Amino acid sequence: MATVADLNVRAGRRSELALLGLAWMVIVLARALVDYNAAFLELVPLAIYGAVWAAMMIAAHVVLDKVAPSADPVLLPAVFALNGVGIAEIRRIDHAEGTAFADAQMIWAALGVTAMIAVVLLLRDHRKLRRFTYTAGVVGLVLYLLPLVPGLGITVNGARIWISVFGYTAQPGEFAKIALVVFFAGYLVTNRDTLALAGPKFLGMRFPRPRDMGPLLLVWAAAMLIMVYERDLGASLLFFGIFLGMLYVATQRLSWVLTGMGLFFIGGSFAALTIPHVRARFDAWLHALDPEVYSSGTSEQLVRGLFGMASGGLFGTGLGEGRPDLVPYAESDFIIASLGEELGLTGLMAILTLYLIIVQRAFRTSIGVRDGFGKLLSSGLGFAIAIQVFIVVGGVTRVIPLTGLTAPFLAYGGSSLLANWIVIALLLRVSDMARRPSEEVA
């Protein structure tokens, strides 16, 4: 006789399948609109395209049904929808510029889904990752520092965040964030009592003792080094933001966050005043429309993106009917501006809502899972996605200085897509544990 838990599991998988069908329709419709408005619509390639996406969705669904039946049923459809819309917009830019980025991105999407399935199959219990706490920390730092190795790292658009191996480029920082989340989760779950309970009180808040500040200062110093030597303000902010978020979840102490934000503000202000490439980013942010700054090319990309989104208005020009190709790197750094022009504010809010759903499910998983390591791991992965989206959207809309990060699942980039599918695999695995009955977990 089926138990209540079994019925809930089956209902969750049925809901996931229905939502995947809805995501599939969005993906195929987006591709059809792009090709139709470019006078490039052919039914046979469109049918093959839809069949490939359907195969990937069914494969992922079947694997979850067999090995992680209690996994969150909403995560997978939201991610597939984002990935498909991103590829459709990249294809639209390909039509305008004569490039073939969408074909490459489709291959990376298939590899990403394969990697997600592999992680779910191989990692049956997320708690095993805690054994590799310090190994993950070393791996994360090495990956962040790889672009500084002479002959291996390359500079693109002023930032040294890429490596080149046998003619192929990769961005190791995308994978470093996963390793560092594992490290932070393992370290904080072990030391959270000391960090949370010890220290003097001031204005009603308990501040950390100087000897407990070591990890915070070390991570802060690493973030500053990334900013200075790799010229990557975005990775520095993401790296430090993930740590602060996880530190707050572990200790529930706002004083740690305020201390960390103060340190980053001091370090960032010093860098903006003394380091030329950081100062140029701040000038483009604060004085984007000044004739001198614009004519020098410092803020040209940002201003074009802003005017593109403004021309989209509330409902956009329509997929395939805008001019996102007028913005440099529209398929990667500025894909949010491209989508804002063609889908308008309404479409952009729908995309941000999908991101919000993913982050909300990550934090819901963090609340539901019973072990401390799983709570910190899922919340850290949720912070990674949330902070990266904020940095990207904030930079494009001129809320914060522009950085070189890419929008997860939307923007062109194999390293980013592969790493973020692995993030989703880890969230699915933790959510499966969180939603199981307690006797099964034991």
C-alpha cells in the first residue's frame, strides 16, 4: 500500500514533468520566433531542435525519478527555460552578426545536462563532500590563480580570468566558486559555535574576537588579490559575497556581515583611487554619459546597452526585431540588455522571476535539510547564483560598476554553463535528502 510520502514523491515528479513540458514549449517558441523574424524559419531543423531538448529533459527527469525521486520538482524546469531562452537570443544575435555562437552553446548545454546527470548518479549523499573540505579549498584557490600562470593565462578585455590549453579557452573561476562553497560549508559547520558565541558586545551586537578574524581576513585578502592582479572586480565581489552570506547563515550574527562589508568597502575604495583599471570601471559607472568618458570608449558599451533596453519599453520589440548587435559582446556580457530590448521590461521581469525561483528553492532546501553541512552547502550555492545575477544585472543597469561576469544559463560561455549545471545537480541532490522522510535519511 502506498504511503503518504510515496504519493507526495509521485505528485512531485508528475509536476516536474508538466513544468518541463511548459519549458519545452517556451524554448521551441523562442527559437521559432527568432528564425521567423530573421526569414530563416525551417520546420525540419526546428523539429530536430525541439527533439534534442525533449530528449535532454526526459533523460534528466528519468534519472531523477530513479535515483533522486524526492528532489525539488521546480528547479529543473526553471533552469531549462532559462537555458533555452538564452540560446534563442544568442541565435538571434548570430543572425545579425553572421556568427555561430548558438550552435556552440547548444553543445555546451548538452554537456552541462550530461554533467548534471553524472553528478546526481555518482554523488548519492552530499554529506560525503564534507570529507574533502580542505581539498576543495585548495582546489578553489588554485583554480582562481590559474590565469596568473605565465603561458597559461590570457587577458581578455583587460581581465586576466581565462586560461588557454591547446587552443581552447576556459574560465576556471566558474568552477572555483563550487569548490570554495564546499570548503566554506565544511569549515563553517565545524567552527560555527566559536564564531557565533565568542566575542565582545558593542551596541547590542556581538563582534568577532581578533583571533577569530583570521578566516575573514584571509578571504578578504584573497578577494583583493583577485581584483588587483586578475583585474576582475566581479569575481572578487562574488567570492567575498558568497563567504559573507554563508558566514551569516552559520552564525546568525549581523556583525560579521557588517565587518566584512566594511573591509570590502575600504579595500574597494582604495583600489578605485590607486589602481588604473579599477578606477576606469568606476569612472564608466559614475560618469557614463559624460562626453569625455564616452568618447574614450570607457562607457560606450554600457551606454549602448542602456539605450537598447530603453528602446524595448514595456513589452519589447519582439524576438528577432531589435538591434542588440549594436552592443559589443551582446551574446555574453550584455545578454540581459539584449533580452531587455527584445522582450521589454515584462520579459526581463519574467527572466528575473525564474532566477528568483531557483534561489528560493535553494534556500528552501537549506531550511529543510537536516544536516548542518547540507544547510550551508545549499545556501552557499543559492548565494552564488543570487549574487552573480545581481552583479550582472546591476552592472548592465548601472546600479553598480560593470564587471565581466556572465548571467547564469543565459549568456554565451561554456565554462559558466557547465559549472552552473553542476550547481543545479548539487542542489537537486541536497533537496532529495531534504524532502525524504527522516527514517530514510537515517
